[in-house]
Amino acid sequence: MTRPVTPFPLRGVLRRFIPLMAVVVVVPWLATLAAALIAAAGLADRGTASRAEIVGTGIAHDLEKALALGLPLDRMAGMDDYLGEAGAVFPEIRLILVVDGAGRPLFQKSDAARPDLSVRLVPAETDWSALGLVLQRFPIRQGAATAGEVLLGRSAVAQPANAPRILIDFAVALSIALALGGLALRTMLNAQVMAPLRLAASLEANLARSAYDRIAPPVEQSLIGTLLAEMNRVVTGVNDRFARLRSYLAEVRDLSFNKDAAAEVAPLIERIERLGRFSPDRLTALAPPDAGSLPYATAFCAGVGTAVAAAVAARHLPPGVALGGVVLGMAAAVPLALALGRRAPVAGALALGGWALLSGLGDGTAVWLAGAVLGGLFAALPFQAARPAAESLRAGPAVSAAGGLVVGTGLSVLCLGGAVPGVLMAGAVLSGLAGLLAAVRLERRTGVTLPRATLRSLLAVDRWWTEGAVRPKGWGLWLVTALALAVLSRADGGGAMDARRVAELLWLHATPAWLAAALVAVLVPRSAAPLLSLGGTAAVGLLLALGPVEPGTAVALAVAAALGAGHAGFAVSGDWGGMTAARAALTLAGTLGALWLSGGSTPMVAAGTLPSLALLAGIAAVPPLLLTLWRHAAPRRRVPVDGEAAR
């Protein structure tokens, strides 16, 4: 029998499919963006030309009225003030020039910010494109003759005035498409490739053990479905041969009139039964190898719900308070899920209803803060109930949760910008219901149990470097995560921000974290993941201490990307210690609570060399140093060998 086939890891599949997906998704979106910008620029240019035509036509009509009264064109008084008032109507007009019938300049008014236009310009000798102007001409008529012209020089429109908003909306929509596409890709690969391959591996392992009583369930529309059908045909044929042979020998043993034949057939029956396991009646289908894509879908829905809850709360609360309330609810969901077990999805449904009710009817800071906490609860409870806490932050679900966070914040940006928050609430409720249904289905599966929470496993020391390998437990990483959340939630310049601006900031910081986490989960090998997690922790601590870390700056984006890489590396490493989610909840709740009590909703992280060294020492140097001192203070008891006296 050949060696059993081991399915190739999902990481290798994603490494091959993600570039293709990026090309298929990004290229059409870039073409759409270019077309939208070109169309918007053309529309803006036509609008500017129309406004300039209104001004030029008005000036020409006024001069024609003056000529009809007998005033000469070259000796009209007050033209500088008149042209200045006319040009101030539209800022796009940089130059107004009045010339006579021969093309000689009579009056000229230019923008004060363009000193190169202050010299006397002759239309026939001027290169207007070199000056960055588009010239529009309006004739001045005196009867049937042309007495002169009004020339308006306006700025050439390189991009529309709303180009930044177009770019932001495009980036938000593209990130939503990529996150949804990533989840769909993972679901498709799991359903059509990974799950059938695991069934094929299980079936071949049974063949290697000479077990012919189980077949693979039918897999429709799968790349491996034909292979499984052929393997089932082989298993069924071998099982039928064994069953028919045993049935024939049993018939000979039981119905033969030859007493010696029964004695000779019995050893043959025993030998056949030892050769393999088979079923004479019907074959049993193999159980599905795992829960499929449900954990990823649950994590994705949790990310969407978290982002929407934070965005809705930020419409009525300061950003730091809104985000802190949601994080507090998520932290409380971990011990609550451990206590409730399989009843946690029911509590999640109640939290969802309470959040929707408070969001629709509530008023006041305390009510909205309670709504933010309930929002965090409804987002995290299904996820924590669906998987053991020891597995709830692995690389796959963690990346899916980050993708859901990007989608939720992106929907918040688009809905709040379009003044349709009702759509946002509907999306949050649908996402919460989907997460609840996935959690309930996962809880019905066998083998899904919550870990036993012990104080020793919860308070495990961060063994940053033990026996030549990095052994982080997540305390330092979650500490800098809490500090980064506190710093990144501050308003620009201490001023108030609207809900769309808050949602944009959340999306701006969630997107690089998600991209970094996805790249780490797909490309980084497991052996290098713990070191990457330690490096990300140290990098974030250094950036937070030396800053300045402000919303929207390049340093803030670097902090978000480093956090995403650090958490993904920690997840890929697989060293969990059993209580990763509980440690994360304790660290987030404790750190944010301490910062809120000490500095309000906008805590300031100290800057400078000394705080930087102190922060880095606290997260990277103190734990291993204390561990080393403890080992020297309490050495292990030595067991004497043979022939050596015990001390």
C-alpha cells in the first residue's frame, strides 16, 4: 500500500491564488478609477468654462453698453476696480485682459498670487499654455463692427475639486471587495480543495489500515470529487469481495452436512476478519474533517459588528470613549463565553437586540456608552463561543476578523458619508445574525469544547527567549496594542470630529493591519513567526514612545501594520498556552481602563528617549530578566546518579 496522501497546506494554495485574485480584482477597479477621474475632470473643466463664460460675457456686455453711450474703450475710468470685482467672483479666473480691435492690451487684471501675470501681456506674443492658463475670448461689438475683445485666462483643471473624496471612496470600496473576495476565496478553496483532500487522505489512511467499511460522502462541484468517487468505488468493490467471501464461508460452516468442512472453514473466517475491517450490510460515510469555513465566517462577522458598533457609538461619543467601550465589551465577552459555554450564542442574540434598541432609542452619554459595550459583546460572544479560547486568535480566523473590521469600517465611511446610517445598522444586524447562526452550528458539532480556565495557564510568563527559541505568550503584544488603540483614537488637534471622519480613521488604521496580517499568514514560515511577533512588539513600542503617533500620519500607519504583523506572527507560531483570548481581554481592559482613569478619553503616551527605553524594557527585557533571576534564586534540585552521594 502506498504512503497516505497528506493534503498540501492552505498557505501554499493561498500563496498561488492571492496574486491572481489581486490582479483580477484590482486591475478592473483601477480602470474604473481612471475613467471616473477622467470623467470628473472633464465635468469640472466644463463647469469652470461655463462659469468663466458667464463672467466674460457679462464684462463684454457692460463694455458694449458703455460704447453705446459714446465712451471710448481706451479711456474708460475705474476699470481696475471693475475687473477686480468681476474676477473675484470665481477664483479659477487668474487673468482678465481687455484689448482693442488691433489686439493691443488696454486693461489688465491678474491674480495677486501669480506675479508672472503682472507684466503687460500681448495676446499675439504670449504662450498661454506655458503660463498654465486656458484662454477664453469674448468679442466686444459696437454696432456691426468689433471694437475689441475680453480675454479670460483660467487655470487648467488637472483634477476635480472632489478628487480626494473620490480616491478615498475608491480605496474604501476596493478594500471591501478585497476582504470579501478573500473570504470567498478561502471558503471556495476549503469547500472544493481542502475538505475533499482531507477526505481523500482519511480514506487512504483507512485503506492503509485495511479498513473498508467507510467511504467518503458525495462531494458535488469539487475539483477532487471525481477522485473521491473512484476511491469510493475501489473501497466498495473490496468490501463487497470480503463480505461475499465471508458470507460464503459462513454458509458452508453453518449449512454443510460435512462436519469436517465446518472445522476447516472456521480458521478461514477468522483469517478474513483479521485481514481487514469490512461491513456486510452498508458502508458508513466518513465524518467531515473539520468545521469547514464557519470559524472564518464567524470571525469575519465579528469584525464587521465591531467596526459598525464603534462607528455608531462615535456619532454620539468621543472617539476614544466609543472605541474603549466596544473594546471593553469584547473583553467582557471572553469570560462570559467561558462561563456560559453553549448558551453564549443566546446571550449574543440578547446583546444584539439591546444594542439595536439603545442605538435607535437611546440618548445621553451613559446610554451610548452602554450601547458601545453591548455592541462589543454582541460582536465577540458568538466568536468566543464558536471556538475554544485557545484557538480563537489563530492566523486564519485572525485575518478573517481583520478583514471584517476593514469591511465594517468601510461600510461606515460610505453610509455615514451618504447620510444613510439606517443601512449601516441593517448591515450590522445581518452580520450579527450570521455570526450567531454560524456559532450555533459550530456548537452542535462534537469535539468543540471550551478550555479549562486556570490561574496558572492564564498568568503564564512571557518566555521571550528560552532554550534558543522565542516563546511569547502575548502580554507585551497586547499591551502595546492597547496603548496604540488609545493613541490612535485621539482627535486631530484636540478638536471634535464627525462620525465619517472617525470611521475613516478606523478604516485607515485597520487596512494596513489587515494587509500585513494576511501577508504574514500566507508567506511567513512557522519557525520565523515568533521572532516576527517579538519584532513587531518592539517596533510598535518604539514608535509609540518616540512618535509622534497621530491619526492619519505615516507613523500611525506603520504602527497599524506592525501590529497586524505582530499578531499574525503570534498566531502562526502556534504557541498559545491555552488562554490567549483571556490574556488579550485582561490586557486590553486593564490598560485602557488605567489610561482612561488617569488621562480621560485622550491619553497621551510620553515621548522621548527615557520613556522609550522604559517602555521597551517593560515589554521585552523585564520578563526574561525576572525569569532568569528566579531560576538563579530557586535552582532546581539535582538528582544524584548511581555511585554518587546525595548532598
